[in-house]
Amino acid sequence: MSKLLKGPSVNRPSDEDRPLLEIRDLAITFSTPEGPVHAVRNGRLTVMPGETVAIVGESGSGKSTTALAAIGLLPGNGKVTGGQIIFDGEDITHPTEERIVALRGSSIGMVPQDPMSNLNPVWKIGFQVKETLKANGLAGNNSKERVAQVLAEAGLPDAATRAGQYPHEFSGGMRQRALIAIGLACRPRLLIADEPTSALDVTVQQQILDHLDTMTSELGTAVVLITHDLGLAAERAEKIVVMYKGQVVESGPALEILRNPVHPYTQRLVAAAPSLASKRLQSQPTEVAEEINAVVKVEHEIVDEDILQVKDLTKVFKIRRGLGRSDDFTAVDNVSFSVKRGTTTAIVGESGSGKSTVAQMVLNLLKPTSGSITFDGQVMTDRTENQLFKFRRRVQPIFQDPYGSLDPMYSIFRTIEEPLRIHGIGDAKSRQSRVKELLEHVSMPSSTMHRFPNELSGGQRQRIAIARALALKPEVIICDEAVSALDVLVQAQILNLLNKLQEELNLTYLFITHDLAVVRQIADDVCVMEHGRIVEHSTTDEVFNNPQSEYTKNLLRAIPGATLML
Amino acid sequence: MSENPTPEIIEPVAPAPKVRAGKISSRHIEHYVAPLAETPLQSVDKVDETAEPLSMWAQAWRSLRIQPLFIISALLIILVILVAVFPGLFAKADPTFCKLDFARQGPSAGHPLGYTFQGCDIYARVIYGAKASVLVGLFTTIAVLIVGGTFGALAGYYGGWLDAVLARITDIFFALPLILGAIIIMQLPAFRENKSIWTVIITLAIFGWPQMARITRGAVIEAKSADYVMASRSLGLSKFKTLVKHVVPNSLAPIIVIATISLGIYIVAEATLSFLGLGLPPSIMSWGNDIANAQISLRNNPAILMWPALALSVTVLSFIMLGDAVRDALDPKSRKG
């Protein structure tokens, strides 16, 4: 890293023992058409100068709201209705507009969550950095060099040239670096980072957080890090504040919270955090399930065969470049693997590695350019409509976005009944009892069947999607990032459910994910994909304990908090 | 603005090998635990079984029925429809009984709005004229929905050459002004000799369907990329059935909004054509014809023209208001999830 500029703010005299930011008994209320909603109650938080404090909680726990209140950026219908926010000895609970504008940028910086939407697409990156400097009277005469320097500090290579580019020419990680540069451009004493890396791949996340760490510790900036990932929080912060339903339930030294959580919610959170777990989930089978299991096991041992074999699979997309010209883009390159019946194989890779394309080809929703997929001894390419229809009964997908995978017009009953109806199974009465049974399988009350998807939470919708996938008694389920969009606790619940169902029904899973931590919990075998190729294919234990390729090693190292529990 | 402070350069310390063992603060940090009674732990992701199940349509209806805009426009539309279906209930006088003795006379008992230039009862004519307007509006909308909706849905869903052809055809229709196009079509011998409500409906539908096709196409394209469509395909539902069962129902909201607003616009278009003498034959009572006939007495007796014009405006306005209210209720952005 190059030389760092020390800004004027660091030179200000400050009392080392006085908290930089102190929030006491904060209450925030949103007025909605359905009446007031108490988003935060009893918010309490102390940030000492130079300290990193992480606020951890699931979505809707009030963690972002608490932090936004500190810089007066609550949405229009939100109001601080109680408590105090003190910044460097000054009460800013209800500041004047003038005062809070003066504080923003120069004293309190902000790094927003979504790098894709937080840069203005019509202005060059450099202009957007300069804007911040100007607003705080720091642009000066040599503004161009200053902008380049600020961007270089945030780890953007070739910063002077990059400053002349537009946001769409940047990758997600580069945009996040630009946002960090903007947040730190005026040398604030406090930086609020709201899920700064949640939208990024793990390796990029690690680089960016490492860089942020180095920068803030050299500049002496205090950081409030908002995150849903307990492992990441424990690794990056001295202090953790756990929020649940708008209240602070526990706060204290990071490692202590992680190792000796006291509040039951924190205990639950620590137990569920995938990045901290170290072994494959084992469900406690009930007696009935055990019987089935025993039967299945016997069968399973006899037919220990590959249910799915993928050989030399390649997919080339044509990317149009104007009239008549097109470039070839190889999304999947010579991929071969096989999946044993009753086991889980995970395909891991970062965005753009081609893992979802593999899933779509296995599902027969996309035609491969070359290569073959063999399912239960039958080659699937060039199947007749009729064969394909039968194949659909045996292989089912579960998609990532629980909000998109259920038809909002269909009631839950119709959604789960649809596959039975399509394949003409049973009559109205038997279908109804089957739907009930399926809901029971995914631990949802049977009264849910009269409801509609918009009345359910993300995790509940994902269970319905699982019930629908199970309706036809398939042998293989392809989970395309099936738990990525869910909160940690809900994610753990769904993973447990998938695991339980696998043991009860002898299902085979092909699990597509970007999250190695989840892989360890659910998979028996792992394929690591990079740029359309499989770079490593082995058992889960082997991949985690003895990774062969450099890429896998990088991925493993990037799992936040992996080493903290030891 | 003050001169930029000269930056002080710090030499960076050699990057220490990154030990990611967590940070330990030198300061004492209090370990605070909230009393459990304050935030009782709830079970993870529980289904709320108390609320009444509501479909999307039911939710839209709930938000719609309390909107003043909707209540006013719906009451007006019901009134207009009642008048169109049972004109006899509202007007006792015979609209076709015209006596030149009464020409341009003011209001009198039993004839609240007075008489036209031809000595006909204005009130009765306004009441009986509603039927033609409502019929034209309704049937044109139905025709446009069937033709435009079908083409738009197929083009949006299947794409390819069908989409390309449709796009060019709609472009051609968009380039033709409605009135100019209608004048030409209504002058065709087949239409000129059989002037009736149906010829007007056909003419308006010919120029109305491309807009509906475009709206439907857009909505279908948006809906077809949803995951639930892919889920249904992988359940084994055929491509066409997926269109009918999942894509079209999910594209209906913007189509309903546009159809409601267009209904009002078609009523205006009919009145315009009739005013120009191209629409309904004089034998059919309609607001457009009456407005045209009242032209000559506009300077002396503006009331003769005003009443049918007012009826027309209120009817059209109420359909457009209804469309706005429905749009608010169906707008997916205003609803959670």
C-alpha cells in the first residue's frame, strides 16, 4: 500500500477515554399506514475512538436503522422517539439540518451496502469522489491528484485512469472500493459501513475488509460495521452488539461473545453460523424414519451406483457484438463429475463460474453445446418429449429467490398440487391429503395451504418450494443457491430440513452454492468451479482438510471467522 | 474556501502478516446482556396463523374499496350503466318526439333542460344517448383485449420472428393518427353503407389493439423471466400451458388498468367521429351526434350543446379515475413482498 495522507481531522485533540459515539436508550418509530412500528427500542452502543464495533442481527432487527439514526439519514417516516445520540460529546439526537450536514462526510463517513446502485451511473467515478471532497472543503487546488490518491488508498489499481471511468466499467468489488474511498475521503473519525461486502464474492470480501482494516487502523478511524455474519463480525471487530427484534440483546468483547454467549438468542446465532460450523449436519432420525432409513440403507448399499453422470459438458454462449458479429463465451468448459445415489454433491464457485449454467443443463432447461449427461443409466441428450416428461418427475429444482419461485397468484395448495395435477396423479381427494402430508414434511401447519405466497416469509416460501419439489417423489433435487437469500437462523433451519428429508427419503442433492461454509454442513462431495472449469473434485473432508488447488485454498481462507472457534 | 491543508505523509508500516485471530481491545469492554424478559425469544420463522388468508386480488380489493377516487368513480359508472340499460326509468319524455313549436325553449315542467333546435327534449336525449356511448366503449375494449392481448402475449412469450413482425405492424398503426385513419376506413363503401354501432366498434378496435398488444407484450416479458415460470417448466408443464396458467394471470394488472382507461378514451373517440359525421348514423341517438347538431345554436343557446357534452365528460372522467384507482391498488411497488 502506498503512502497515506493524514487528514486534518486526526490532528484534532480528542480525549482517548471519551466515547466517540454513544447511543443511549435509543427508540426509533416508523409511522406506517398500519400504525406506528417500533423499529428500535433500547438501542445502546458505545464506540471509542479508533475502535471497530460490529452490529449483528438478522434482517429487520433494526441494525441499519440504529446506525442511520446516528447520521440523521432515517427515511422520511422514521423518527427518533426517545434516548440520546452523543457524538464526541455533542448531543446529535435531534440536530439541526445545518449541523448534521456539517458532520456528514467530514466527521462521520458512510459506506453503503449495495455497490451496484449507490454510484450515480451518469458521472465518472473521479467526479463523485471530488464531489465529496468539495462538499467538505477539501478539494483544494490539486483536486485531481487528491482524487487519484484517495482512490489508490482504497486499493484501486491505476487510480488516475480509473477515476476517468464510469461506474458500469467497474466490477462489483471495484465499485465497493470506490465507495470506501468516498466514505474515507474526508478522513472522518467514524465510518459507518452497512453490510459493505454482502453483495460480493468471499475472496473479494476478504480483500476489501483487509484493506478497510489497514486503512482505518492507520488513520485511527472508528468503524461501525453492520453485518448479518457473526463470524465476520467476530473477526473484524473488537466489540459486538447483537440486535434482535429492534433491541440490543447482548454486547461485549467480540471473542467473548463468540465463545461464551449468554443471551439465548446469541447462543442460537452462534450455533447456527455456518462459517463457524465444522462438520456435516447429522439429524436425529425419529424411530419411524430410522426404520425407513434402515431399509433404504440396505438398498442403498446394494445399489451404490452413480445416479447422475456428467461428462465433458460444455456450454458456449454467443454474445452479440452488433450486426452479424458475435463472440463466443464459454460459460462451462469440459465439466465432468458424477453423483452417487443418496449423497450430496456441492458445486462451489464465485459469481460467473458457470455453476448455475451446469444446474440448468442438468435440469434439461438449457441445451449443452457438447458433452453428455447420464441420468440413471440413460443418456439425456436427444430425449423425446415423453422421456423428458418422465425425467421431470424424477429430478426437481429448488431455486434461490424464495420471492420469485412461487407464483403470487396461486394459493399454497394450488402451488403444491400443481405437479400432481400436471402428471395426473390421484384424484382431488388424494391430492389434498398428499398436499397436507407434504406440508407436514416441511414442518408447516396444514392451515398454510389456504394462504398465498405474499403472506409468508422468505424461509417459509422456501419450504413451500421444497414441498412442491418433493410432490412427485423425485430422486434428485437440484438446489440452486437454495439458502443464500435467507437469514442465518432460517438458513440453518432449511439446511436441517434438507438433511432430514435426505435421510428419510434417500434423496440425492446437487447443491449449487457460492458459500463454502454451507458446503461443509450439507455436502459429501465437492466440485470447485472457477471460470467454467472444475479445479478440484473430491470429498468434502478432503477439500477442507487438504485442499489441492490454489483457488480452493483462497476460498477456504476467505471464510470469515473460520479460525476463531479453535 | 480556505487553502487546502498540506497533507502530512505517513510512511506505512510494513504490512504485517495477516493473522486473522480477531481483535482484542486494550480497553475494558463491558459484557452487557439484556434481561430475557424484555425480548422474549420467539421460535424461528413461525407462520402467523391468526390473520385471514388473502389472495393478491383480495388485497387489492381491500385497498381499493376505501379509496375516495374509487368510490366516486365506481358510483358514477354504475349510474351511467343503469341509465344506459334502463333509460325509461330516468326519463319519462320520448326523445324522438320532436316538435318545432318547442324549438330552443327553456326548461319547463317535465322537461328540466329545455328543448333542442329541433324541438326535442334535451334531458331525454341525454339519457337515451348513454346507451350508444357505453356500448361502443365496452365492445371496443373487449375486441381490443382479445386481439391485442392475444397477439401481445404470444409475441412477448415466444419472441423471435413473431415478435419482430408484431413490432413493425404496431409501429405502422402508431404512425397513423386515429381520426385520420378512422375517416378513411369509415369512407370505405362497406362501412359507409352499413353505418351502425358495429362499424364504429370495428374501426376503433383496428386502431386500438396495437397499444394493448404492446402493453401485454411488456407485461408478459416481465412475467416470463420469473423463477416460478422456470419451476413450472421443470415440473413438466408445456410451454403453452405455462403461458396460460402462470404468465398471463401475472401480467393482468397493467392490462386491466389500461383497459379501464381506454374504455373512456374510446367513448370520446366515438363522440368525435359522430361529431364529424363519420361515426354513428343520425338515426342512433348519441352524445356525439347531439353535440354536432347543437353546433349551429352554440352562440344563442349554449345549453343545448353543454348538456350532452357534460354527460360525455363525466362518463369519460369516471372511467379514467377508476383506471387510476385500480392502478394504485394493483401497483406491485406499493405492496410488500
